[in-house]
Amino acid sequence: MKAIILIFIVFLVACIPPATERESYIGTVNGEHMPVAVYMIYLEEQIHHFERIGGGPTIWDADFGTQTAEQVAMEHALNNMALSIIIRNIAEESNISASEFTSSDDPAQEDFNESIAIREALMHYLTVAYAEVHRDTIFSNMEEAWLEEAIIIRNVTEWDKIRIER
């Protein structure tokens, strides 16, 4: 009996991916992994955005109520990445592709660039019946609904390692 249990435990351990593979994800959205390397690109974009609208690096000293500017930027980056994955999946289900996107030698950067192109293609597809002036608002409302319905789970081990250094 002990031998059977030992074999079972060895089998289970063999099926668990190594820690480095498990922890290379910032989290999941609807069960799909969100790689840290791609998340870091979303976070860098969010950092630049915060500094543009907040008057430079002093934005990181600002208080956003119960959260720091760093926490807000990290949350926004996570939601933007999750939304990109959701949009890509909706586009695939609708047979929409974005053939034109900036290629890169960095797979994470290429994934980020492709996500932007797919978003634009899906927005055009889903809002074609609306006047141009209303398309952004209508699509933003769709994005908010998709995010509310999504199941986003953080990999706390990786999340806690990330800091915005400025």
C-alpha cells in the first residue's frame, strides 16, 4: 500500500510544472495565463501614461485614496493585459484577425503590438453600425462589461515581486 501511495505521489509531483514555469505568469484571465514578460510591457506603457498625465515622475508620490500611484498603475496594466486577451479571444471567435502589426524580435513586444492591432480590428467590426463619433464610447462600454465578467486571478508570488522604480 505504501508503495502505491509513493508511486502516486511521484506521479503527481512529476505532473506539476517547475516553479519557474508556474511563476512566470502574473496571473490568469478566464483560465488563460498572462506571462510576466508581456505584463511588464503593459506596465511600462502604464508608467509612461501616468507620467504624461501626472506631470512627470512626481506622480509616484501621489496618493490615490486607499492605493498608491504604483498600485493603481499595476492594476491598470493588469486590466489592460487581461482585456487584450479577452479581445483576442472574442476576435478569434468572430474570425477577425489583424494582419498588420509592428513585428519585433521580442515575442512579448510582438504580442503587445498584435493586441493593439486586434483591438482596433474588433472595435471596427463590432461598431461598424454606429457613427464614427460614438464608436470609442460604445466599444469602451463593451470592454468594461467584458472585464466585469472576466475571472482574473493574480499570481501573488510574481505580483509581489514587481516594483515601479523611478
